[in-house]
Amino acid sequence: MRHEVNPAWAALARSAAALALAGCCFSAAPADAQTRAASASPTPEETILRREGTRDTTGLALLARGHARPALRARAARALGHIGSRGSRATLESALRDPSPLVRREAAFALALVGDSLAVPALLDRLERESDAASRVAAVIALGNCGTMGARSGGAVGRALAGSLRSPRTPERWAAALAAARLRDSSLVEPLQRAARDPRPDLRWRAAYALGKIGDRRGAPALRTLSFDKDAMVRAVAARAIGEVGDSSATARLGGLLHDESWRVRVNAAASLGALKIAREARTILPFLSDRHPHVRWQAAISLGQIRDSLAASALMKSLGDSSTGVVQAAAISLLRIQGDRAVPAIAPALDLLPAFLRGGLAEALGDVEGPAALELMLARAGQSKDAAQAAGAASALARRPEARDASLPVLRPLLQDRDFSVVCSAAEALGVLGDTASVPALAALFARRSTNQDDDVRASAATALAALQSPDALTALLGALRDSDRRVREIAVRALGLPADSIAEGPSPPLKTRATPAGKGRRLTAVVTTERGIVTISLDPSAAPENVENFTSLARAGYFDGILFHRVVPNFVIQAGCPRGDGWGSPGYAIPCEYNDRSYEVGTVGMALSGKDTGGSQWFITLSPQPRLEGRYTVLGKVTQGLDVVERIMPGDRIVKVAIR
């Protein structure tokens, strides 16, 4: 089925392209002009680009409010949104009243990124007065991000979204459904049930998605009806939402959906049966361990582990020999859930045979198993310095066995000095969970690590551990983290010390890699990704994310991605690549700024993977289904135009042969 670009963002996308050209792209100047420019004051465009890249708001408020050119005011507003400081709220609220629709759209989009609930009254007022269709869409989306539920906002946001669900404009109805999913206000169940009867399938699946995220059982009848929809995407989203609302009366229908012609529907039906955890449904799922599509087999194995029916053990043992690595890991984890310590000998070989990311996940799953065999295996694998993925996973697993604290602490403490940063991070957080106050000096010492961007992760894990310990010495150590260059560290420290949330933004700008000239000067580029499974063609959009696209294309042209694995796959969610280590912890040695934009996460959308804001580097992913929850939170780079069937077959451990840029 062909999925169009979400028209709820269409006008915004056009304006974003114009803004990129207005504020980011510069043609080459003659040598003498360049010499003169070197000593001249920066242009407003250069100022915006520089401030945005260094996450510095200085001067941007003045440009957003007072520059004569609407495109520059709009570009400054978007830069404030990318920076994300709540101190910019007043400026952006003022920009909502700008005479230019372009500026109003960008101001609303920026407020959505800032996510400050104090902006709700201004957004409600703008929506009530707004006549520009695209600006209304942006305001609706911002209300979904900034709004608060029910009595806390007097129900005003819910009423506004209910009104937008009745809008004669299709893009606004789409935006309202997705905003309702983020707001999770049960007063919107009835308006969404009406939206579920819309003649357009793209609104019906969005209504199903929102009903699932709200999680109110009153939405169940509409979801059961949508599970019979003629459109496969509507059926797939409805199948997942049935599990999210906990509709145990729909198990027979979910069983029927396991036979659907669409693999996405089958995956989501199996996921919901697992989420409902009804023992008798294990027999319904068992045959699908042999489904022709690996994602269905994978999800079937996961769901059987959630149900924990001992009758599934024999079939799961057979799945340990599946040709797809994801199925093997899921079968192993489910066997641990069903059989506990008795399953350890059977699953142990997988710890050495699976790709690194899956090995680490399986080692971590041992932490949920009670018994001596699992504990012995965790303690042994945590000390395997030659296999960082296993050591890190086992360290995290030990945190889940508090009764074995006396055996774990002597193994975990030395790992704070391990040469691999992922092991240090996992050990630090485990020591925090286990309440090891004796490790406070060693944890505090980790704040001195600042040589590489990997040390940012180490400091974040140290802060997490100290916040968990909450001892006087631990909290004193966290005081020094309030001015850390990494926002994640500051956020952890602020929460642990009980300080106002606004103080998170008060810190030095992060050391981000930026370029003066974006990729292709707005021209669309094509990435041809040759994999072991076939060729995937991606259309890259520099106008939406100039820095991120430039980074991707530069790495590709340097051969960085050649030979790298797809290390992470989640059934009917994403495939992910770009990690040079193969375990999800790797990076190119620097971080780039997030460029959140108004592109939708549809089937085949390509985005930048993150571990927090402004932490992207080389890891990227492709979505296997619509993922509205990622929008405005992960930078969109482009979209798959050919080879989606190849994407759907990729499993963890499959290799990229080459990425060519055209």
C-alpha cells in the first residue's frame, strides 16, 4: 500500500524548506568578498545558524520579534525551538501574534518543541483566532505537546482538540487525533470514536492510535470495529490498540487477526495477545512461531514469554534454531521467563552466537531469573572484558538481583575502571540501584572524565547512580553536575536535588559538531544502501535537516557505514544501523545538534537515533510502521523510496555492504 506524506505537515514542510534556504544555505562568494566578509559583522542568517549550532539563545529573541523580514523572524523562532530553553517561551508566545502566518506557524512549532505547559493559554488563544490552516495545525500539535489533562487545565485543551477533530480541514483533524494521543485525556474518547468512522483511512488509523494511547476501555468497541477495516494499516493499529486498552473480550478477534494477509496486522495481534497475558491464548499463538515472516515469529516468541505458559517451552526450544537472530533471542528470553533457572543451560550458547546487541540484551534478561545458575552465569559474564556487550548486559542484570548484593558488589566495583565505557556505565548504574554508598567517591570521580563524547555517557551514568543513592555525599557530588556540558547530566542532577525544572537549561552549550554550509544547498540527495539482503534507496532531505544530512552524507562518502551491521531491530517498529561497535553504544566520536522538524514518521521514514537531546552521531533508523510518538523528538533525514521489502527482511546482524551518495 502506498502511504502519502502526512498533509497535516504539508504547509509546514514547505515553509521549512523555505526557511532552510533563507537561513542556512549560502552560495560561494568570490575570494575578495570572502576576505571582506571575514572582518565584517555576521549577517542575521549567520547569527541564527551560529547560535542554533552552539545552543545559545543570545540575540535570537530580538531577531524573532523585531527583524523586518518574516522569513528571518520565523527562522529565529525555529532556532529557539531547537535550543529548547523554557526561557524563550515569552518570545515565542509573542511571535504567535506576528502578522505573518509563516512566523506564527514556526512559533507554534517551536513551542511544541519546548513543551512548556505554561504556553497553553497562549496556544488556545491563537487556535481560537487563527485563520491560516497550517498555523492551526501547528497550534494543535503544540497543544498536544504542552497540554495537561483534565482538571489541571480545566479541560480546555481537551475541548479545543475535540473541536479540531470536527474541523472541515483534513490536516487539522489528523493533527488533533495525534495530539489527543499525546495528551491522553479520556474526555476525548467519544470524539475519537466519531473520528474512527471517518471515510479517510488515514484518520481512522490515527483515531485508533489515539484511543490506544489514552487506554480507556470505553474505546474498545470502536477498536474492535476498526479491526475489521478494509485498510490494512487501520487493522494493524487497531490490533495493537486493543491490547493497550486491555480489552480481554477481544481475544477471539485478535486470534482471527493472526491469520491476516498483512504481516503488520499479525505482529500487532500477537503483541496484544501477549500484553493481555491470558494463559489459554498461548495455544493460539504457538503456530505462529513458524510464520513465513520473521517479525511475526519474533513477536510470537516474545508474547509467549509474556503469557508464561509452560506448554510453550517445547516449541520455544525449537525456535532457538531459527534462522533469524531476533527470533532466537526472543525464544531464549521467553524460555527464561517460563522455566527460570532450568532454562539457563539451553540458552547459554546463544550468549556467544548472537550479534553483540542481542547478546547484551540476553545477558541483561538473566537478571529477572531467580536461581543459582543464572546468578553464576551473570557474575562470570560481567567479568568478560573481551566481550563488552555481554559484560555490560550482565552488569545491568546484577542490579536486578538485590538479594545477591554481597556477591555482586565485588564484581561490579572494579568495573568502574574498565577500559570500555559501556561497561563502566552499566556498572555505575547497577551500583546505584544496589545502594552501594561505599562507591560514592569512585562514582564522583567519573565526573572528571571529559576526553571524548563517550565520557558524556559515563558522567550521565554516574549522575544516575548518585541520584539513586541519595546519600548526603552523593547529593553533594551532584551539585557539581549542575553546570555539566551534557544536558542529560544536568537534568538528572536537577531532579535529584529537587530544583526547579527551568534550571536544567542553565548550563554551558554542548560541544556539537556543526558546519557552516549545509549539504547540497537544499538539493535532495539519494543514498543507495547496499545490504546483504538487497538494495535500499533513501531520498535525503537537506532542507529539513541540513546538519544531520550533511553528517550522514559525509560519513557515507568516507566509507564509515561500509561493513557495519544493522544491530537493532524491533518487530514492526524500526531497524537501526550506524554503530561501529555493533552493540548500540558506538558513535563517530562527536555529537551533532538535533534538527527536529515537521516531517512525519511513516512507513520507511529515516531518522537519527539518540540517547538524549543533541547526542546523535552516526546511528540511524528506518521505521517499519507509522510512529507519531517520534515526531518532533527524533530528527527526520528522509524516506525510503525503493527497497522497502528489503527493509522488512533485515534482521540483527545483517550487514551493510556500502552506502553511496548521489
